[in-house]
Amino acid sequence: MLRTKLSSTNPPRVFRVLRVLGVSISTSTVSPTTPASPPHNHLLPRHNPVVLGGIGSLQAKDVVLSFKQWFKSPQNILLMDQIFRILSDLPPDDADAALGRLRLPLSERFVLDVLAHGSDVLSCLKFFDWAGRQPGFHHTRATFHATFKILARAKLMSLMLDFLQNYTELRYVHRVRFYDTLVMGYAVAGKPEIALQLFAKMRFQGLDLDSFAYHVLLNALVEENCFDAFRVVVEQIRMRGLDNEITHSIIVKNFCKQGQLDEAKAFVEQLVESGRVGLSGGHMVGLIVDALCKRKRFGEAGRLVEDFRVWIRDLVRAGRLDGALEFLHSKKESEGYVPEVCGYNILICRLLRENRLEEVLDLLMEMREGQILPDKVTMNAVLCFFCKAGMVDVALELYNSRAEFGLSPNSMAYNYLINTLCGDGSTDEAYHVLKHSLEQGYFPGKKTFSILADALCQEGKLDKMKELVLVALDRNIMPSASTYDKFILALCKARRVDDGYLIQGELNKINKVASKNTYFNMIRGFNILNRADIAARLLIELQEKGHTPTRSLFRAVICRLCDMDNAEKQFLKLLELQLSHQEPNCQVYNFFIDGAGHAKKPELAREVFEMMVRSGIVPNLSSDILMLQSYLKNERISDALNFFSDLQKRRKVGRKLCNTMVVGLCKANKVDIALEILKEIREKGVTPSLECYEELVKVLCTNKRYDVVVNLIDDLERVGRHVSSFIGNVLLLHSLKTPELFETWVHAKDAHNEISSPNLILGQLIGEFSGCIGVNQDFNYLEEVMQQCFPLDLYTYNMLLRRLTRSDMDLALELFNRICQKGYEPNRWTYDILVHGLFKHGRTSEANKWVEEMFCKGFEPTEATKLLI
């Protein structure tokens, strides 16, 4: 079943749908209590189709069978499909023999039908050539004109001109009027000046065009804006008595093309008054309505519609869809008016675009009841309808059975089917539909391709994705940059970087530039696989394609290069390539100094620095900082000090260089040297950065040199800086670990008699956290005190939580809720502190519940807490 209930909002309509579909059903099937289901305006998955008047409740096979029967028109569709299979699959001689065995009823009408049925230009030309060589059949101007139109629609003008140039060499040249065919051919090919020259030559030789050729030439003159020649040819047609409704339509088209809409309306009114055109032949009026609507003159268009009962197509194109439906229904009731299949198609396609699915179903049922045979447009619209209604079972079955009734899906049908199958999770089926669309010459829209690409990448079906991309590139079709990014990223994550490199190579072959993100993903992928030589090659290529690499990307490639054999050689080779592709400047050298420093190759960094100096480029501040960091990161302290000393001689040492030196020394645990540097720069009037103080406090507390910490806090106050969250959190952490910090603090303040110091409150806070001062259990009070000392963050609240878990777990739990209310997202440490405290207080059942929540959040208890579980 199609997994939906039968709607009972309108039972008589339900039975009409079932009767039209040829399905027998008892009255008990319709449930009077089934609620109405409104039409949806989006694509739905297969398990929740839109309920449309009961059609959704039928067996999929019944619905498919019914539509198949309707689609199987009496035309020779299967025969025509067989003709085109022969022409496309067999070599010329074998194809000629196979077509001969079919005993085709060659006639002008049959040849025109075959040409109209074909979608492949080359196969149509092969059939035209084969038919012209068959005994007893001769091409007519109509078959020539049909061929010219096929070439024109495919924009193969050069091929058409070659065809006309070689026309006299064809076997059937003398079977049709020679000049007539040439005039028509050049007219359709957009060469009216040559057509007119040939027409003049004919008249000089006493020859003339027939009515058909005259009108082809006349229409071409309008299309190419040859208005003076148009007037002359119209006069020739009238003089010969060849003017008819086709002439009148082309004249109206000419008026509209020149913007002479009032003249066009007057011309048509004159024809109507003289009885030379009926009200039902509203093609000319349709031309005027189209032109009026394009100029936003909708009022005049509406009045013209009322006056002349213009075709439904013009109403729809004028944007009056409801008016067109009302017109259709009123005319059916009053005059028995039934539009052609074209009129129904226009209405159905517009209704589909607006997601008015109930009305689409009504029109399809009307067509079925009225025995109006569907054409290709109708069949494609039905396919889209079932996709939009969520009944992808039916749509897919009709698609798979397309050969039975000659369905040739168009690009819109392919897009709908692929999108719906992807939304339904049927990625493999969507993939096969897309492959078939490519074989038929259709490439889906970029959005559709992107949807399928996302689905294939997410499901890890990278081989299928790779095949589709290669086919697209082979046809010079360029999917979106985001599609390539996602695909190559998926390949890199799957450690299939070589395949990604292959795709990128195909892009280069068709002169398409991959996006910056694509290159970045490729380079990172090869870095992960320790194939830095290819990563370095891609880094250079990235810049050749106009993209700019980041310092971090350079750093990653250089670090991997330095892990290879002959690291120095590889490093210098990349530097040489880079300098050959870009004018040497500080930034280029800085990238390599930075990379060498992170790769633990300070000697290479220094070599690049010296190379920069030798090339006449003065190192900038960033160069000096990166060189310093290179030494400090690799604990080359003496080299760093020497370099810093040289810097003091050639430039004024400011805050940034001092910050680099102090922070680097702290991280290398050379705190005494860092303090000396700090003292020197303070004496020179330079105010150290807050980061300097933060790193010094951190390393001094780690080494339990609390007396120096107290002095640093005082110095921080003297330079006008406030205690940061980082410094405050470090002090609280060490207060929780030991009372030594508070004792040192009190001793230092007593020695200097600084009882009124602004840091007195901070000292009291340290005392409360260390347990040396009685703790106020009101965490609101503690929070207020902390806010007076420094800005609070989640780490601060974790410290406060840890302090409370030592004495009162209920207050700790209340604080946890307060943390969440303030908008903080509890981290691993927040949960671990709470769980650890609950176990310590013997509240095991509560602790286990919090452990479960902790795991749900993706956190794992620390080793110390695991011992308590």
C-alpha cells in the first residue's frame, strides 16, 4: 500500500477518481471518520504521501497500471523508439539494413512524426538521410523544414550551413524544388540576407516560391528584424493571392516585435469584422496578449481576453491562473468547450509550480474522462505530480516502465525524481536515475546534483560519486564548487586522497579552477598521509590558480616536509619554488621562518632569516618575533637571548617583543630570566602586556614561589592593570590546593603594612578558598566578592563549585543550576567536580545518575573520580 489513509472529505469525488482509474472499490472502503488531509506545499518522503481525493490509498500497482494504460496512445511510439535505438547503437551499414527490415511506411507524415519524436540531433539527421535514399520516397519541403528547425533548436547553425552548401551533391536534390529548399534553409539558419539573394536570383530566372516557402521566409525576416524586406515580401504574397491565416499571424507578430501593439489590435479587429478569422482561432490575439503582459499592461490584456476569448495559454502566461481555470470550467458548462492537450499542459504545469496538487489531479481526471491523449509534456507533469505528492513509489514505477509508453523524461522530471528519492533515503535509485539522465543528455540542476552528492558523501558511496563527477567533467559540465568541496573532503576523510587528486586533475584539464577550500582539503589530506611532497606541489598550484594560502597551511606543509628524509633539501626546494612564483617579501620569508620554528628546525628558520637580509629585505617586527619564538619553542635559550640582545641594538624594543620573550621563557620554565627581562623593560618605561603577568603567575605558582607572585600582583596594580580572570582562577586553584599562598600573602602584606591595599579583598577571597578564614556558605556572597576582584568565567564557577562540594553538596547542586541559568554550558570539569563531591559525601545513587548524564553529554570522569565509582 502507499501507506496513507483514504480521504473522505468529498466521497463522490473519491469514487470518480477510482472509476476513472479503473479500480473497483466497495463503499465500505471509505471511512466517514477519516479526517481531511490538506494539500502540502513541499516534497514529502515516501512514508507520508499527500492524500489526494483517495488516490493515495490505492495500491501503487493499480495507480501505475491505470496511468500506463492512459499513456499508451495509438501512436507508433515503440516503433519510433526502435528506430532511434538502431540509429544510435549500430554502425551505418548495419543500421541501414536493420531499418530496411522494419518495412517502415515511409510518407511525409510518418517522417515528420519520427523527426518530432527524436531527441538526439545526430540520429534525426541519420534518419533524414536514410529516408531520402529509399526508393519510392522523396523528401518534401516540409521534411526539409523540420530538419532545419531541429538544427536551429540545437543551435547547430554551422552544421546547417554546411548542409546547405553541400546540398547539390545529395542524391535527392532534384526531387524537391531546389531554390525553395535553399531559401527556407538559409532563412531558418538566421541568414535572411542570403535567402533574399537566392529569392532575387529565382525571380530573375522566372521562378517563384510556393506558399510554404514564402511564409518560412516571411517569419525569418520578422525574427531577424528585417522589417523593410518584410513589407516587400508581404506585398509579393498578397499579389499572388497566397495570404492566409499564417500570413496574418506573422503580420501580427511583426507589429508586436516593433512594439506597435495598437496597430496589431486594429489589424486583428479588422480581420474579425470581415469574417476572415474566427474567435476560436485566438493565436494572433495570444501574440498581442503576450506582448502586452511583457510590457506590464495587464488591464488591456484582460480586456482583450474577454473580447476575443483568448486561449488558456495566454491567460496563464498573463499570470491569471485562477481566471484560466474559471474560464475553462465556464466554457465547458456553457459551450461544451474542451481545450487541446496543450492547454491542459500549460495549466497543469503552472498549478504544479504553485503546489496546487488537488487541482492538478482534477485536471488529469478530466483529461482521462474526456479521452484526451497525453503527450510527452503531460507524462512528465504526471511524474512531477507524484513526486510532489510524496507518492514516489508510483513515480519510480512509471519511470522504470517508460519504454512501454514512450516516456522521455525532461530535465524538470529528472530533477523532481532525484530530489524526492534523495529525500526518501533511496540514494541508490536516485543515482541510477541521474546516470540515465546523463546518458540522455540531461544534466540536473546544480541544486539537484548537490543534494545527491551530499547524500552519496554522507552514506560513504564515494565510488558512485566519483563516477558521476568524472562523467560530468567529461561532458564539460561543472558542478558547483561546494559539491567538489564536499566530495573531496569526504575522499580525504576516507583516506582516499589520490582519488581527490584525480578529480582535481580533471578540473585542470578543462581549465576549471578548483575552489580554495578544495585545495586546502587536498593539502591537509596528503599531510595526514605524510605525503608532504604532493602537499607542497598543491600549495604552489593553489597560488598559481589565484588563491592565497594562510600561514597555518604553510606551517602544516613545512612541518611535514621536515619530517621527510633530506628535510633541509625539501624545505629549501619549496622556498625556492615559492620565491620563483612570487616577488620576495617579508610575508613569504615569515611563513617559512614560522614553519621551520614549529617543525623544530630553528637553524633552518635562522637560515631563512639571513637569506632575507642578504636579499636586501629588512626584517619587520613579525620576522623578529617569529625568529624569537623559533628559538624559545625549541628551548634554544642562549640563542634567543643573543638574538634579543642584537634586536635591542638595531630597533627599539617594544611591548610585543618583550611579551614574546617573557612568555616564551615562562613556557620553557626559565622564570628567573623572564623576571629579569620584565624588570629591564619596566626600567625602560615599557608597560608589559597582561599576558606576561599571566604566564609568570602561572609558572611561579606551579613552582610554589608565592612570595614572587604577591610582588607581581602588586606590580600589576602599579602599572595600572587589573587582575584578569586567568590570574584570579590560578590563585583560587592554588588556594584550594594549599594554604601556603594565603600565608605568604598575609606575611607580605604585614611586612609592608599594606592593610588598606585594593588587593585586600582578593587576599580575603584566597583565605576563604584555602580554608584559613571561615567560609560564608552563601554562594551569592562569594560570587559578589569574586566579581569585585576580577571578571568571572566558567572556570571561576568551577572553582567555587569545588569549594562548596567540600562542605555542603546541596549548595553545590544549587550553584550548578545557577551556572546553567546564567547561560554557561557545563563542561567536563563541572560535572566531574559535582560527581566527585557526591561520592565523597556518600550520596552514591545521586552520583550515579549524574555519571549517566555526564556520559550522555560525551564527557568521561577523571581518573581520580573513577576510583570512587
